[in-house]
Amino acid sequence: MRISNLFLPTLKEAPEAEAKSHQLMLRAALITKMTPGFYNYLPLGVKVLKRIEEIIREEVEKDFQEVLFSTFSNVDNYGYVFFNMLKEKVRSYKDLPLKFYQINTRYKDEQKPKHGLLKSKEFRIKEAYSFHSRLEELDETFYNMHKAYQRIFERCSLNYKEIKDDDCISFIVESDLGDFETVYCSNCGYQENLERVPTCYFDLEKEEQMKDIKKVKTPGIKTIEELVNFFREDSKKIAKTLIYKADDKVIAVMVRGDRDVSELKVKDYLNCISLELADEDIVKKATGAEVGFAGPIGINVDMLLVDYEVKNTKNMIVGANQTGYHIINVNYGRDFEGILGDFRKFTPYDKCPVCGFDVSIKKGIEVGRIVKLKDKYSKKMSINFVDNDGKEKSIVIGYYYININKLLFSIVEQNNDEKGIIWPISVSPYKVIIIPVNIKDSLQMEISEEIYKNLKDMGVEVLIDDRNERAGVKFNDADLIGIPMRIIVGKKINEGVLEFKFRNSSEVEEVEIEKIYDKIKF
């Protein structure tokens, strides 16, 4: 491709972007912003995207069939599209196993989109499902997909970590920009998704005596911070009640005011498919009040989950289920009861659940995940088959996804310097860029065109910078867009000598014209 024909609106700066990788993707003309959370891919960006998707296809197609389902759906979980198809088509164990994948565009109502492709409202995703009659078959497919993911990320030259538990492996790129938090213990080596880390609970009896409950008028006081200031109490003495829609049920979860609910723990306990905060209408039906005044006494929900710490807190402040009111001196067991459990998020102040030592919490980007769903969904949705013994059984399911936007973002995040992107050869939009220093020099252009033609004939994807620009502009753009190999045709061409360098090295090597092709290595 001739750069004179390439749409390449590079930028010197991208002031609206905070993350370096976002800045580079804008400056290198990979993407351009349309509206908040939505980006258009430009020619170079499309080529990189296709490279990544080609790698994914090559590894996944060994065992899975590609499909492409409509994105016109009013369901939040697109897995239902697969499941409904399965209910219609699968009857017998003879129809199994089935393994499908698709690469498609998804939409998410990201409330605060930022950092470009990292937290966008529209994103590319590879998702796959496998359906089996036996758990042993799922285990084998899970193992094979695990190896496939390792090959995919290694081919993308990605540095990543695996966070594992019994039925799930998350592939994490360490980054302060990510929202996936991992707990690490340097003493015993424990590591786990923060949402899943069990919290230590000590059932200590407090000497504080129970006081009489009292309803207090709190007009417009809704948040924990406002309650702390109003009552002049520590947030540990306040209990917040959050209301969720869990599948077709409405549930409430109580944690201490200084804690956050671990929605993953709640979801695991309930074994539900979907869990989301209830909207205002559901909250009003459950409490009879506006959002911000929910409490455990008299709440109308299908289930009340209470974190262990709440049970052990004496004379709490809780919502009164009446707009503008809270209740003080509330105690578990005397004034309300619920299902006790570990429902709070782990914090940096908690200790390692294995050895009791201090831990660190690191942020990362979850670029992919593989999960053994087993029969969780199939039982709830009656996705069954008739086995060879004539009995009807639930299909066993595996789920495997890669967020391609986050993968692309992470590749740029890990491969750059002060001058621009440094593409791994496997995903680079072009492998080689040829730069004639002076296009008015007929010999420079003649040799550049000859090398350009020969490389194309060799099947090498190559750029030639045939623009009438200063050499400095060409070199700066070449650094910015990050093409791995550079051939410079300059003044020494009269001696039959070219200059060759790799983008990830400062070393420039002089090479004879006829030997330049030996340098082009993938």
C-alpha cells in the first residue's frame, strides 16, 4: 500500500485521551471517536482487528463451528440466543456434543465510558458455547480451550496472568486502568478474583447492650456519608440494604455501611443466571419508599441475605422503608432475621484467607474468561436431551469469551514507547515500511519501487511512504504507527547500501540491496 493512497490522519496530540494507549490509537489513526463510548475503526485499525480475529479463528476453529447470530435482541444475556436454538434443535444424546463460536459486536450501557476501547459502549467479542451430554466431555473441551487461549494470547505477544478457581479461568493483563481486581498474598502465593475472596469472620460478643429501636426523621438523607454526618456515627454502625432482581425473584442484601456487596458471591449463593440492581419501581414495591431508605424490618422481598458482620453489629442504623426516615438501635435476631453468609467484598484491610498475612490488591484488564457452566442454565431453562438409557437429562454447558476491544487495547498498552506503538509482527497492520528519504531522487525511488514490488510478490504486506514530505515527518509517522521493520532508502543508495531497523530497537544496520530480503523475518 502506498501511504499517498492510505487514509492516515495522524495527530501530534490527543488531549482528550487520558490513557496512553488510547492517545496512541487516536494519534496513529487506528480509531476516531464518534460519540462518547463509540469509536470508528480507520483502515489501520481494521487491519489490526482482522489480524487478531484471524488468530482467534485459527485456534478456535480446530474444535468449534462458526455461527453469526443477530444482535437485534432485547435480552441482556446473548447466551439465551444459543440456548433457545438448542432447545429447538437438540433431542437426543446423538445430537451432542455441539460447539459453536461467533465473533460479533455487542453493546453495553456503560455509564461512564472512558479510555477509548477499554470501556466503550460498543465492542467486538468472541464468544463460544459447548454443549455436552457428559461432564467428562466438558472437562476435555475446557482443557482444549484453555490451551487454545494460551496460544491466542502468546501469538498476540500478550503478557497475562491466569486467575483460576474450580470452574473458571480469567485471563488478566495487569493495568491500573482495569476494573478486574485480584488479591495476591506474597507469603503463601494465594491469588483470587477479589469478588470471590472469602472474608474472615469472628463471632465476637460485644459488651454493648441493646437499646430500644427508634424511628428518626431524616429528610433527604440517603447516602452513607450523609448518614454519618447526620447521626455523627461511624459508618460501621450503619447497615445498608441493597435490593436486586435475581432472575425472577427480588432479593435484598445487607452489609455494613463501610462495605460493598460482592455481587459475585451473591450470584454464586443464589445460583442465579442474572443479578442486577432493582429499578425504582421494584424498590418502591419492596419498601414502600423512594430509593435510599430501604431497611430489613418489614421489607417485602423473596429473600433477605445478611452478611455476617451485620449480625455482630449492635444498635445499627438502618433504613425505615419509609421515605425520609431511618431507624436507630436495630439488632439482628431481635428486630429482624435473614439468611446469614459472606456477602461482602474483600478489602485491602482484610487478611489472606489461607495464611492470615497481609495481602495486596492489583488491578487488571480481563481480556478473556472460560467457564464451566455445567447444568446451571440448562436446569433453569429446561434444556434437556434423552440419553441412551431413555432418561431425560440436562445438557452440560461451557462458555468461553474474549473481549477483542480489551485485547487490542492491552496489546497497545504493553507495546509502546515515547515515539508511538511497537506492534508485534503477528498483529501489525503491515510488516514492513519502505521510506525513500527524497522522492525527487530518481535512484532512491527506483530502488524503493523495486523492493516494494519484490516484497509484495513474496507475499509480504508492505507500506511505501511515497509522500512528498520531509524525512523527519516520515520517520515520526513510521515510529507512531509502529510497523515492525523499516527499510530506509537514502543517500548511500549510490553505494548500493540501504538502512534497516526494527521498530523495537534503536540499532540501524547498513545492508546491501540484494541482501535486504534476508532481513525480512516473521
